[in-house]
Amino acid sequence: MNGRRTFVRRLALGIVAAPLVAEAQQTGKVWRIGYLAAETKIVAARALLTFREGLRQLGYVEGKTLTVEIWAAEGRPEDLPALAAQLVGAKPDVIVTHNAGHALIVQKLTRTLPIVVLAAGELVANGVVASLAKPGGNVTGMQLYSPELTGKRVQILQEAVPGVRRLAVLRSPSRWTPQGFAVWRQATDEPAAKLGIRARYVGFDDPDQLPGLFTEMAKERDDALLVWSTPNIGLFFDRLQELTIRHRLPAMHDFGSFVRRGGLIAYGPKLDDVRREAATYVDRIFKGANPGDLPIGQPTTFELVINLRTAKALGLTIPQSVLARADEVIQ
């Protein structure tokens, strides 16, 4: 890559498992999983913690019958295609990715190696699978697509920050098809209008655009921010969070993990449960299932997470009625 040091840094986690330990001992099979990640190896390893827990709950034993390697782009998403090519060349038994975009990168390189997605956005609209009930091809796993939740987020945000009338919706245009954006916009606009809130859509694809966009939000006198996650938001979340504090703009996120990193409030699926469930897909593939025959799973558990330290930094007092409904309050 133009003389740069190689970006293929694999972290062997020593995750070892088999559907049945006795069976693994008889066959001597050592299963291999390769995880493709845009972030650093350390961050990627954290994302795999509950996935590993799911494997253990299925009877897998670390250190004996399965290895998991993290193929990390170290915060350089532009390196993912070449990194994915090397991962495919290593021919693991299953390739695991975190989202639909990464799955699509791998799928362009192989239609035979099984791919399991931990927590995808919309797999059908992105052309990764044919349908949720019967994906076809070599991709399966868990999908988080739930536009109906965006209205709930707007409602909770207004309850947490009374007086919100002007809402900026931060999104990445390149992530959305026109049809997909129309669905999510309607799911946001209609409940917002019922609450007397005007939603204004702010697009960016380069994190370097964020400072200018926050200056624009100040000029527009936006009261709060609704963040639609992008596949690589974890790489620049700290910068985003610093801007929300500097501009004193309360932000609603879609996953509790962002609030644990310093965000104000989030309502959405419990990612730990989703990733744990993704382990069952790997288990079934190891047992002989065709990924194209495994229906895409969707979340069934949700959480409201609030960070009072961030509220204090923003000069906010979250009403007790909202705090009482929270699944987790960070003091």
C-alpha cells in the first residue's frame, strides 16, 4: 500500500470451542474464525467479548478446538478491501464481520466462505442477502434494522430535554439508498411533527466535516441532535462527542455503548444480546448448516441508557420520570 507498513495485524485470541467437546476430541478438528474490523485490534476485541461468551454458553472451550483471529485495519477503513482479500486468502471456516458494509466487501471476494454478521444495518436493501427469511448465498447473522425505533428516540429525547423544538438529524448520505432514507425520514418526521418538533437533516461522509456542521447547527439554533449511526462511527465518536459538549447540544444515540463512551442518552437494541445470539449462527454452520438457509435474526431486547456525567457537562437536569425508566444510569 504505497510503501506503508503492512496493515495485516492479526490477534489470535485463543478462542477455542466445539459444538461438543467429545466430538471435537474425536475428530481433532480445529475451527478457525476470522473477524474483519475497521477499528484497532483492542477495540475489536472488546466488541467480541459477548460473542465469545455466546460460544462458551454453547459448550465451546477456549484454547482447544477453535481459534479466532482479528484482522484489523487499525482505524483505516480504506484498507478494508485489501485486508479482506488477505483474510479470504487465509480460508478460515467462518468469516465474521460487524456490519453489512463489511460483509459486502467480503462477499465481493468470495461466494463460498460462510460470513456471519454480528449486528448489521439493513442487509436486504444493501444487496447482501435476498431476504430475511431465506438469505441465500453465503451471508447470515443478526440485523438491527428498526426504523420504528427512531420515533421512540425523538419522544424520549424531548422528555429528557424539555423544550426541544428544532432537531438536527446527523446522517451519512452514502450509507443510505434513496428508498432506505425515505423510510427512515418518514419514521422520524411523523412522530417529530406530532410533538411539535422540526427535524432538519444534516449529511456528512467525512468526519472532518463535523466541526463545520456543528457551527451550522448553532446558526440554525438547533436544540438537540439525533445521531443515525454510520458503519465506522466508532472511529470518530470521541470527536463527535467533544463537539456536542463544546456546542452544548444534547444528543440521542441508537446504542447504549455510545453512552458508556460518554454520550448523553441512547435507546436501542442491547448489542451484547445481539452479538451473543450471533454465536449461535457460527455454531450451526460448524454443525453443517448452509448460511443461506439460516434466517436473519433481529433483536428482541432493548435498553435506555443515560449518562448523568454528560448531562452535567451540558448543564442539563434529566427529569426523574425519565431516569426511573432507564435500564442503566451512569453516575
